[in-house]
Amino acid sequence: MPGAKANPSEVDSITAALGNVRLNGAIKKPTPPSSSKHGNTSTASGAPMGLSHSSQKRGDDSNHGQSRGGGGLSSRSRGTTERGERVWKLSDFDVGKALGKGKFGHVYLARERESGFICGLKVMFKEEMRKHKVEKQLRREVEIQTHLRHPNILRLYGYFHDEKRIYLILEYAAQGEMFKLLQKKIRFSEAEAANVGIRGFYIAQMANALKYLHSKHVIHRDIKPENLLLDTEGRLKIADFGWSVHSPNNRRQTQCGTLDYLPPEMVESRDHNETVDLWSLGVLTYEFLVGIPPFEDLRGEKATYIRIAKVDLHIPPFVSPEAGDLIKKLLQYDGAKRLPLDKVLTHPWIVKHVDDPMNPGPYRGSDK
């Protein structure tokens, strides 16, 4: 994956989209715990950054090959902006195996050469992004995710780009996608174990992360197992903010996200707000316990749309009454009637499985 030589005269829609992104300031030397150098060990440190400055101009440092970022990576190397922010390039990293594949590129395991900091490097091809007209979606992803600081949200440390590609420097989630774990298990057992139940554990982490996002007026809008990662310790990380939006007025009209997780208001093209994430949390809880989304219909997309709009919900008898109650309270047609995140965290099913729902640390139990 060699780096392409930057062409300063090239001005394209991708660069224009990134040109207005104001990121976090100077990148700091990593301070991982003595037991590890993994990028995922340095998350959730420091106070959350606000989103109010995300649209400020970057000025002269918006050329190809330049970047902005924050937290966890060395700033001692050559190449900084006038504000002391690191200018990254591909040669600053040792790039290893592919961790995952997306529509516009791949994510690779990488190590920053100077500090030895382990991270994920998301490599996207400009041509593909132009073809699919997702330049603004990329800008929104960078603009929002780089300011978020929460133990259950994947960190975005910075970005850089060349003629052909855009590179996002991400926190490394060593255990990969939740989707793959769910595929392996088919569904998570409801059986009680001596240790903390994995089901309530993950949902409690999701609720805490969504509560944080909503406090920053950020709506994710694409919660699903494929967008949830697990770090070395088994801690859940919300990733992929391509469909997310910073919406202080809490009213949006764009349809987005994944069909099985869309709420009625989006299926019916009505205004929506942050309660779409509550619906997705209900769908996720159901899929964790049952193994399939609640409104999946093999007859096709139209049948799924109809089931969602009618909230045609059938909970199997093997799902406990407590879990069924939580699912029903989240999967309400009216967003205003969906169970608020504070009450999700104090729901009997969560309390039953999680000792401290407000601070569910890395999962250390079993699900046998």
C-alpha cells in the first residue's frame, strides 16, 4: 500500500469536504499503560471536546498530505503546522494485515514508527467516494468522531490524504466486530451465569455511550452489530459515524442507516430525532437474544418496511420477561414513548445482569 505523491495543484471534492474540518489541536505523545502499547488503552482520557468549532477553516494547511489529529500519537517528529499540529504521511506508519473491508476501502493494523503506538488505519479511495457522492458524509464522520471522548466510542486520532486515498487514524479494537461474535454464537444465551451476564453488559455500555452522544447533540443513526467493535479487554466500541449527525435542533428528515434497524419515522419519511437511536438499541437487544432482527422478513424489503411501520413485534418464549419488557419499551412507534436511556440503565433486566450499569467496565465473565 505505497503512498502516492501529493499534487498540490489538485483541488477535488474530497479535499474540499475535509478542508473545513477543525480537529483537536496538537497531537500528544502516547501514554499507554506499562502493560501495553495498544492504541485502545489510551481511550477515554481527558475532558470531552465540544463540537462548536468543527466548522472553522483550516487555512493554509488543507493541502494534500497534511492532517490534523489529537491524543495518543507522538508530536516530536518533523512536520507540524503553525499551530503545532502534526502533519502525517503514510511513511510515518508500519502497515500490517487487513482488519476489515468496507465499501470504499480497507482498515489495516498499523504502528506509528516513532512511538510504537498501535492503531487502525482506515484507507479509503477518493475515486470510489466521488462516484458514490459521499464526500459530505466523510466530512461529517471526521468532524464528529474526532471530538468524541468516551470509553465505549472508538477514537479517531487524525487523518491525512494523498492524490488517491484518504487515511483515518483510528483506535485499534483488537477483538474486531461484534457482528462476527454474534455470527459465531448465533445468539447470546439468556441463561444466568455466576459472572456478569454478557447481554446486559453490552446493552448497558451501549446505553451509556448513546447517552453521552445525545448530550453532545450527536445522533448516530446507524447502530448495528457491524458498527460495534471490541477492544483487547472486551469493551464495546461504537464505530462508523458516517451516518451520524450533529443536530442541536434535534429534528432531521434524511433517511439513512440499515433497513432492519430503521425506526417507523424513517421508514415513513417523517422527521426524526435522537430517539431513533433508542429504537436501534431495542433492535440490537432483540438481535443479541434471538439471533435475527425483530422485523426481518424473507419476502423482501417491502415486507420488512411494513412490519417496521406496524411495529409487528413477536418475542420468542425463550426470551425472559424482563428482557422482553425492555425490548417492548424501546420499540415503540412513537419516539417520545421510547424508554429514555437513564431508565434503560435502571431497568430490571440490566440491573439483574450488571453490577454497576452506570460504569460497566470490560466484560470479564462468560456466557455459558
